[in-house]
Amino acid sequence: AFSSLAARAEAQHPIKNVTIFGAGFMGAGIAQVSAEAGYNVKLVDVSSAAAEKGVAGIKSNVARDARKKFAELAKTSAEQAAESERKHVEAIVGRIQATDKLESAVAEADLVIEAIVENIKVKQDLFRKLDAHAPKHAILASNTSSLRVTDIASATNRRDRVGGLHFFSPVPVMKLVEIVRTDDTSNDTHAALLDFGKSVKKVTVSCKDTPGFVVNRLLVPLMLEAIRMLERGDASKEDIDAAMKFGANHPMGPLELGDFVGLDVCHSIIEGWHQSYPDVQLFNPSPLLTKLVSEKKFGRKTGEGFYVYPPAAPKPAK
Ligand code: NAI
């Protein structure tokens, strides 16, 4: 058994170079935790300005963490602390290269993680190109929340080397990553994705390619059931949220959570699932959710959803 394990380890390319597509909120977070874990990272977006914006965001996050990390040292020597902070930030951000060139970004990739727009056509188009330009051994992973990884993989000729790596927002803070295997994902690919998830210091769970994987398959219907209670007038929104916070110890009630995630996002997830699985009643659309979205009440980000959010006070200048 040992020799076959060793042979497998040798046959497999260890993951050193990670290329991430999409320098938005999720992609930048994934790039940050990958660089912190010591990987060489390429962060790709449609323009180099967008990719660089992603890196700038990472830099300020890492710098903030570094200030906390060296706060003790700063009490005795501000100069030494500043120097340690600078080195720490440089070491991490120095491992990340921003680019808008697909071919060179994937030429030496061992793992590619896609975190671009949640649109099946756009993702398939990208995976077709990744399949054409990434090395044969490279694993292609998607961070999709609501699409089928199987459908994304179908654009490639390496379905055994495609899987889901579903991170949670914000990536540097949230501990979980779901490792999604399709019917075609090989054992080696699955094992490599699990190892990668652990190496970026996440708790990993494995699951099949079913709608919402584990977390969203439970959370989205919970939120929809809460909206249906509200629609029927079974309880007020405040009471529904208070019930789940104080009766089930959830950190946020389901309606608050919807506002936090974005009602537009929730609505589009549920629309997609309802179309693909019309018989699953838990995925039925909700008139109230549809109405709020048509009124552009998306939750926190627009200032109103189920609740009204006063505009954030301007940050004090530093
Ligand atoms: P975002 O809108 O912040 O970032 C997406 C980025 O991808 C943008 O910078 C865009 O310019 C770039 N992009 C679009 N097409 C591209 C292409 N062909 N090549 C390179 N870059 C391209 O979106 P966000 O929130 O980061 O989500 C990204 C993915 O992560 C989606 O699939 C989403 O479902 C998934 N996800 C999102 C979560 C969230 O809470 N926001 C949680 C877990 C997964």
C-alpha cells in the first residue's frame, strides 16, 4: 500500500502554482489565503486594472492583519514593528501577480480556480479556454455557488480533473470550503482539492454536485420558508428573525441573512434552481422576494430589503 501511495504522489504534480480567475470579492479572498499559504499566485481579471485593484485590496487586508500581528512588538519598538510589518506584507503580496493575459497566466498552473460572474455560458467559455491552455495535469476548479459543476466541466476534455472549491464570504474569515465532486471527478483530483483546502487552513467538507451543495441547500430554503411565513402573516419579520437567533442560536435571522447576502443574489439562485428542479417545492419562487427585487430593494447594499439600513456613517479620516 505504501509503495502505491508513493507512486501516486510521484505521478501527481504537487500544487505550487495557483491561478485564480476573477479578482472580485471572492477571487481576491482566495488569492489572499493562497498566497498566505505560500503558493505562487496569478490573479486574472478582464483588465489589468481590475486585477491590480484586487491585489491592492489584498495588500490593505494583509497590512491590517500585520498591524495586529505586530502590535505587541510595536509597544517596545515601533521601528522594528514597522519593518516586520513591511516584510510580512511584501512576502505575501510579492507572491501574487496581477494580469489580464489568460494564456501566460495558466501556462504553468497546477491548479486554476475560477471565481468570475455566476453565468453558465461565461463560465463554460472560460473553461474551454482553460482546457486548451493549461498544462494537461492542471486541475480546474470552480467557486460557483449555484451552478452545476458538471455543466461547467462539460466544456472541457478533462472532466476527471474538474471539481468545485466553494469558499464562503469573506474568504479570509470564513473557515469552510466545500469540495464538490462530480460523477467524473477522479479520486486523485478530489484528494488534491481536499489537500489544497486544508493547506489554505480551511475546514473541508466533501459533497456531491447537487444544488447548493451542503450549506446553501440548507440555508436558501430556510430563508425562503421564512419569507413564506412572512407572506402568510404567520409572524412579523422581527419575530421570525428573533426566533431563530434566540431559539436556534443562529448569529443572524433568516431575513437578516437574506438582506446581508443580497436579495438579488438569493432571487437569482432560487430562479435557477426552480427552473432546473420544478418539482422541488422548497425551491418555489416567492412573490414577496420577487417584488422586493423588482423594486431594487436588494438588502444592505441598496439600503433597503426586508429592513431599512441607514447610510453608513463616513469613516473618520486617518
Ligand atoms: P464579483 O462580481 O465581485 O467578481 C467577479 C470578477 O470576475 C469581476 O472582477 C469581473 O471583472 C471578473 N470577470 C468576469 N468575467 C471574467 C473572465 N472571463 N475572466 C476573468 N475575470 C472575469 O463576484 P464575486 O462575489 O466575487 O463572485 C464570484 C463567484 O464566486 C461567483 O461564481 C459566485 O457565485 C461565487 N461565490 C460568491 C460568493 C459571495 O458571497 N459573493 C460566495 C461563494 C461563491
